[in-house]
Amino acid sequence: MKISKFITPTRISCILFLVFFSGILSAKGLNASELKALINDKTVESKSASGYAAKTYYSPDGTFRRSKRGKIKKGTWSINNDGELCKKVKGESTAVCRKIVKSSDVWKVYKVFGKITMQWKHKSTWLKILNGNPNKL
């Protein structure tokens, strides 16, 4: 039996792709009720993919306040039918929605491109989730 006939560079690439992305592809994230329970009346301490620290308080009334690089931004938050966290910053015209996925002891935040192709881009990591608004945001 010739193994080289079955192991081609294309097949190896496909296998490596599937192994590398299997965690993201198989992780569907939270459903809407799970996500709401996770962040409602909580403060999330996070780090963006570019390295900036932020703290965001998600109020039960559907508003949020975020402190990042010394600036406070306010807006509204909701969860769509796909279980994505959607935030609309005050003064901006559209909401931005993100998929939240548990990864070990942190939560990863992804921008999802296209419902069919499902391309994911890591945007930030939630490091801690604290009860209430301890930072008085």
C-alpha cells in the first residue's frame, strides 16, 4: 500500500485547516438567553485584538458605558436572534454585532462575515466579568 498516494499536500492543508479552525467552527457561541444572563448588569473587562484594555458595563435597561483609552462611550445593547451581542454607540448610525465564544477561561469576541461562508475575525477577549458596576461607569 502506497501511503503517498493518499497523503497529498492538498489533503494535508485541508486537515490542518480543519484542525486549526475546528474550535471556532464548532463553537456556536451562546444563545440569546445565555448571553443575556452572562452580561446583564455586569461589567466586562476586555482587551482588544490590537491590545487596548477596556471596561464595559451592560445595564439591565439596555444601555452600556465603555471606558477605553481614557474615553467613555455610551450606547445601547441588545442580542439578536443569532445570539450575537449588538451594540450601537451614541451618535453612530448602525449597530455592530459580535459572536461571543467561550475559550478556556476567557471569552472570545468575533466579527462574523456572511451567514454562509462564516468567516470569523477575532476582535477582542473578555478577561473578567464582574457583577454590577464596580467601576461606576
